[in-house]
Amino acid sequence: MNAIPTLTPLAMPCNSSFEAKDWEILSTHWYPVARIQDVSNAPQRVTLLDVNMALYK
């Protein structure tokens, strides 16, 4: 799998379960969090790298 680097790094959450260096490296890439057929127009809560996000179409 090829990861696509992001343009803007996020701030590491203070309650992260990752080591700081690991989080820094992992947070610079995109990762799938759901299949398109599982995504709806209503927001769904997802967590990636200990960051809560809203997922919707």
C-alpha cells in the first residue's frame, strides 16, 4: 500500500497512546478508515491515531 503524505501535520493529542516519534511519522500519511459503502451522509465518529474525527459523504 502506498501512503499519500499530508500537507499539514496535526498536533499530537495529549492523551495519545503512541510514542511521539511514531505518531509524528504516522500522522504525515493518509489511511483508510472505512469502505465507501459503509459511509453515509450522516456523520459517523471514527478514531485514527487517537484523534476523533467525523466521517461523512
